[in-house]
Amino acid sequence: MRRVITLLPVAVFAVLALFFLKGLTLNPRDIPSVLIDRPVPEMSLPPLPGRGDSSGLATANLKGQVSLVNIYGSWCISCVQEHPVLMQLKQRGVTIHGIDWRDDPKLGAEWLKKHGDPYQRGGADPAPGRAAVDFGVTGAPETFIVDKAGVIRYKHVGPITPENWEKVLLPIVKGLEK
């Protein structure tokens, strides 16, 4: 009995060490989403002022073609880093829709005028950001890949870079376009 009591702390330490080692192999950007393989949440967002798409962004707009839904805000530092990549994707013909999250719509519109507008359609989702909450957004930027049927197929957390576009997102988009 004394030997079991002596070995118990060692066994507990070994089990905890295995859990910690497993955790070190995980990517902290991989945040699971319960919405993967589910339809896009119902939404009907008003347009940003002066954008030209007078109807904003609605769930119905996300059906018929593979597209990206990008959550951004004029307050978001990482969104500035990601934005040139989105502009390049637009030039390549990638359909991107934007949700200006937890932002004053006027500031969101000014931000797009300053940095360029990569979005085919866009909508304002001011605080508390109900549409983004329905998507399960935890911060900006986040991007969702939506298939032709309006089903979310992938969630990318953080800025899109040329590397993760080529290695992760583009293969998913190409696979869904077939």
C-alpha cells in the first residue's frame, strides 16, 4: 500500500505531462466552429453609407457561388495587415463579402474608401454585432468559406496571408467550386 501511495504522485504527474505535451502540438488559431457544415445564419444587414449596394448583405446573397465572408472593423489592427491580400483576391476574381463588425457604419465606410473595397457586398453589424455573434465570431478578422448552397465549410481565424491563402483556403475554395 505504501508503494502505491508513493507512485501515485508520479502517475498523476505523468498523465498531466501528457496532456500538456499534446496541447503544445495544437495550433492556437484552430478554433472549432459548430457552424461548419451548417447553413449560414439568417441575417439581413444594412449597407454601409455610400457603398452603392443599397441592399446590404443578407443570407440569400450567399447562395449560388462559393464565396468568402470576411468579418472586419475600422478599429481592427490585424484587418489593416490582411486588407492588401483581400484586394489581391478580389483582382483574381474571388467573391468576398464583408461584415463591418461592432463599428460605426460611417467609420467602416471611410475605412473602405481609404484602404480600398474588396467586397462584392457588405453589411453593417454595429455593436453588439448580432450577425457576427450568430457566426460564432470571437474577434476580427475572421473569414468563412461558404459553398454554393450557402453552407459554411471552413472558418479561418486571424488575417489571411498569401501563405495561408495558397496552402489552406484556396484548395478548399477550388474543391467547392467543382
